[in-house]
Amino acid sequence: MAAKGTDSKSGNLSALPNVSAVSAKKLVAAKIDSVAKLAKSSTASLQKAGLSEAIASKAIAAAKAATKVKSVAKKTTTKAKAAAKKAPAKAKAAATAAKSSAKKTTTKAKKAAIATPSKISKAAKASVSKVKKAAKETGRKGGTIKVPKSVDQMDWMKRLKKR
């Protein structure tokens, strides 16, 4: 981590793994004062700045990883902000869709309520006409039970007459 006596540019670089405060000061002196510049530089340029080849390659790898993490974090933040902006619009669209669906359902229910009495009256008229037709045919309401009109038509009387 950054030592107390270092400036902020070398402090950012010394926060990387394998980059000491002394190495960070050498990099700042060579005008490599940010993590992005370190990630873009070559091992040869870092060796010219005074770092060993091993430390230079490790520092570049660490800077590239840090840059990648930072860019991924930035993209994620941007996506989150965009989603947050879109959320109210999506909620409003969903509410509008729900409202229109409720309105359609209400309209259908009203139409059904208006149509139902006419359907009931049609069914009632049809059943009344069936009863009247059955009454004309059999002389009584309902056509399933045959009730004799006189005693002479009863079964027991017919059997007595046959004897």
C-alpha cells in the first residue's frame, strides 16, 4: 500500500501487488503515473525506468487485471443505471396494460350482464312453449306420467272387464 510520504500518483501504483513504493516512484519519474499507462507499457520501457524484468512483467499483469476489473465495474454500473432508468417506464407500461385489461374485462362483464336477461327470457319462452305443447298432446302438463281421465281407463278396470 501507499506510504505516508508518497504523492497520490505513486500511491495508486504502489497499491498494485508486486509494486513497491520505490518502484512506484521510479514509474512516476518515467511518466508512467497511472494504472492504465502501466497496463499499456512494455517490459522494456519499465526496465528503462529502473525495474527488473520479473517485477516489470508482474506489475504489467497486475495493472492489466486492475484495469479489466475497473472496466467491468464501470460497465456494470452503467448497465445498472440504465436498468434503473428503464424500471419506472416498464412499471408504468405494466400498470397501463393491467388497467386496459381490467377495462376490457369490465366491458365484457357489462355486455354479458345485458345479454343474460335476453338469454334467460329466450330459454324461459322455449320451456313454456314445450309445456304448452305437451299439455295439448296429453291434456295435462308434463308428458312423462300418464294419468287416466276416467276409471274405465285404469289398468285394474281393464283387467276386470277382460274376465
